[in-house]
Amino acid sequence: MKRTADILAPLLLLLILLVGWQLAARWEVLADLFKIEPFLIPAPTEILNSLWQDRELLADNAWVTFREVVGGFFVALVLGTFCAAVLHVSPLLRRAFYPLVVASQTVPIIVIAPIFVIWFGFGTGPILAIIALICFFPITVNTLDGLATVDPEQRKLMRTLGAGRLQTFTRLEAPTALPYLLSGAKIAVAVAVIGAVFGEWSGASSGLGHLILTANSQLLVPLVFAATFVLSMMAIALFALLALFQRRFAWWGEPGGGQSRSST
């Protein structure tokens, strides 16, 4: 019953918002409120019509952006996990490099994106670099925090049993940190689409970000909203996929996860 309510409540709220948006757009309430032309605020039905009419265009560009998001995310996942492991093993390196990891997020992506285009040229290279940069921080920091949560008594027990440093890491520390890594990965993949859009705005001939830029310049506002909707659905789908993976393979990190599995 509670699960049904958890699903129906947001759906009902979304329906109310869509109906309100539809009426406000049709009656030009929003246009009058913001003092802009009515066609600049399309109704949900117009966006839905664009999703259908431009489905092939949206699908082709969505596939391009999807490949970029997955590629950049995978690069960040590998580099972030490796970096967290190295910084965990070496306190000296952690003190030296951790501030640089934090500093990597202080420069706005909109500033970094054109620089990456200059460095890597036009194409997927700079886009992958931008996505990887955005995703790198939450993955690294969450994994590092997870590695630090290991109980010192458990480490002592591993040493007592004759386990070396590598065995302690692979059998104790890595499993403990896995739920944290996946939590960081969920955050990263949700914002990866933002990096893809910024990258495509800086220099690309395809992708949803490029489509939004082109449609915006031609005042095809329903198409802009439709492409944005597809981007949002892509991020939600990837987030849900990682959440499902975490629930299946890192269940001990969920609240009450250990109890639920042990009881079965």
C-alpha cells in the first residue's frame, strides 16, 4: 500500500502541474506574466506533438548524446575509482592531491569547455573530457569516503588472520566502499548530460545539445522543450539503472539492507 502511494503521489502531482501548465499556456497567462510572446511558452500538448513529429530527429541526436554520456562516465568511473584507491593507500598523496581534486570543480564548465575544444579539437574528444571532468569529482570523493569508513578493528582482524595489504583492500575495503562508489556514480550520471550539452554547445554537429542550440536559434521552442525532455529522461533512466545495480550487487549499503538479506 505504501509503495503504491509512493508511486501515485508524484504522478498525481505531475499531472496537476501539467494540467495547470496546459491551461496557463492556452490562456496565455504565462505569456502575460513574463511579458513575452505566447509562442515562446508552448503547451505540453505542443511539446508532445513535437516529440512525435520530430521523433527520428530526436532519436538520432539522442543516440549521439547517449554514447557521449556513457563514454565520458566510464572514463570518470575508471579514473575516479583508481584515484580514490591510490589516495586512500597513500596519505601523503592524499594530502597533496585531494585539494586539486576539489579545485577541479571550482572552474565553471562553461569556461573550461572552449579550452577543451582548443586542446582536443572539434568532435567527441572535448565532449568526453568535459563529461569525465564533471563525473570525476562525485565518484572520487564518495569512493574515498567509503574506503575511510572501514572499521579499524576489522583491519586489525584481517592482519591477525595473515592478510596482506592487497587482500585487505580487495576483501574488506573495496566491498565496504562499493555502495559509496555507486552513490557517487548515480550523482555523476545524473549530471553527465549537463556536461554533454555544454560540450555540444562548444563545438559539435550533432547531439541533443546541438539540436537545442539550433532549434533555439530558429525559435522552434516546442522542439527545444522536447529535446530537453529527452535529455531528462536519459538522465533518469541511467540513474535508475545504477540504482537497480546498487540494490542488486551492493545491497549491504542500503538502510536495513543487511537485515533484509540476512532474514531471507
